[in-house]
Amino acid sequence: MSRVASPDRVRYPWYVRLVFRMHRRKYGAVLEPARLWGRTPRVFLAMSAMYGALERGSSPLPPALRSLVQVRVSQVNGCAFCTDINSASGMKRGTSMEKLAALAAFRDSPLFSEPEKAALELAEAMTDSNRRADEATIARLRAHYDDGAIIELAALVAFQNMSSKFNAALGVPAQGFCSIPGRPPPVPDPSRAR
């Protein structure tokens, strides 16, 4: 359970309940971050719209790459929920568990292509408060991506930082979507199945 409760007695607006219904269909349960964000409905709508824009089918970034970037940002920020759900998404998009397990050491792994490594370097540079994305980071990206893709990649990293830092701060646990390498599987909370 999260550090801030999202009790069943909270009365969410109809449009938030609609999202909950979609979660139940897709995931079998309402996602805990949605229950928390839903307590600030206008912010929840804005955040959901941003996520939808980044996850659209016409994105210049391949779906598997988007998942790898989201998992890496989540790992750096210590967000168990985001690492869990984004790893599961990555596997649905064709990423192997072996690749997900090697993600923290992507620079030295032959499993990652040069375009993936460049994108993951930007993700780490934007996430680690002791680093910055510099000209060399952008130059490595330009060898593989056009400016539109680089801008969208930076937006994806920024969004995932917001999401994973929110969840990590509130102690949102993994919901058991993916077996995270090196960690025992989470114990589902049966009260959240509704």
C-alpha cells in the first residue's frame, strides 16, 4: 500500500471512474497511481492527456525503445511500480527479459544497439540530478534520430521522471505485472482488485 491512502470512500468524478473501468478491463485492477492522481482530477486529466500523446502509434520513437527508456528512468528513480508496469509493457512490445535485466549496464551490453544506447544515455543524463544532457549527448542522438524524435524523447524522459518520482515519493508498490529481475514478485493487494 502507498504512503498516502486512496481509500474506497473517496468519491471520484465520473471521468476518473471511467479511466478506472478501463484499467480493470486492461489490467484486472485499478492502478494505484491512478487512484492517487484521481484525487486531483484536473491534474489527472492533464497527466493522462500527456501520456496519451507520448504513447500514440505515430510516435517517431519505436514502442520497444519507449519502454526501455521508461524502465531505465524508473530504475534510476527507484520506482517499483513504474519499473514493473513498463517492463511488462516492454515485453509486450518485443523486449526480452534478458534485455530488461541488463538495462542498468546497457553501455557494456551487446544486447543494446547504438541508437538505444544513445537514447538511454539521454534518459540517464536527464534523470540523474548530478548530470546534464550536453552537446556530446545530443550529437550521439543526432547520429540516429532527427530533431523531432529527439524532442519527443526528451519529453518522454521528462514525463517518466514526473511519474516515477511521484510514485516513488508516495511509496507506490509494484502491482505484479512483470517479474522484475533480481526482486521477488510483489504480493498483490486483494483490496485493490475492484
